[in-house]
Amino acid sequence: MNFNPMTWDAPYLVIVGALFVIVFLRANATYWLGRLINAGAARTRARRMMDSPGYQRAVERLNQWGPPVISVSFLTIGFQTLVNLAAGATKMPLIRYLPAMIVGCVLWAFLYGTVGVAGFEAFSVLWARNPALALVLGVAAVAALVVFIAWRVRQAKRRPPVSAEA
């Protein structure tokens, strides 16, 4: 079976529906993996930190404001996995998680089914016409991503640590 949606010979809405199912299953698997990690941490010294008032307040804030973050995370690359994992690890209630995750899955399926496919097709055409330019653009995109990540890491290191008692 071919899992590349760009080669599927199906109506657009069937492709988007299939992509929705794929991302739905992946997001839920990541959420439940986070729950398992949290359960494993309960048997370690990390439990003291997880029982602290500061951590509990952080969990409450994530549970209160987290759902929009979950939905929007599906418009990113990689970040959505971390958000779903954190939602599971912090035991975000399913009544908050599922609606936000479903909205995100719909956004992801339509985005990947349209812009993602069109972008890949455009890159394929560029590669066929001018592989050197395609390679330069690909390297530039990866370099921009590396610079952005390095910049964010440096910013995070400059911030003062948040006190567990704050």
C-alpha cells in the first residue's frame, strides 16, 4: 500500500479524511505516551518535583489555557509532538484535550492535503528544471531553521529560571 497522499487516486475529501485519521491516531498515541511517562515518573524522585505547588500551578495553567496551544501546534513542524506529549504528561483532561486536538487534526489534514502537496509538487518541478537552485533553496531553508532554533535556545538560556515556589 502506498502511504504517500500525493500519489493517491482518490477525491480530495477522501484524502483529507485519510490524513485526518493518520494525524488523529498519531496525536493520541503521543498523548498517551506522555501519560505513561508521567506514570513512570511517579515511581522516581521526580515525584517530589511533580508534587510541588509550583509544578501543580503550571499544570493547572496548561489545563486552563492549553487547548488553543494544542490546536495551533498542528500548524507547526515538530512542536505539535511536544505539545501532545506535554498534554499527556500533565494529564490534561480529555474533555479539554480531545476538542482542541480534533480542531488541530482538521487544520493539519487540510493544510497537508493542499499546501503541503502543492509545495512538494512545486519543489519537484523546480528540481526537474534546476536541481542546483532546488538544492540551494533546500540548504537555505535548513540553515534558516537551524539559525532560528539556535536563536531560541540562546534566548531561553538568558531567561532566569522560574522558581518552583513562585
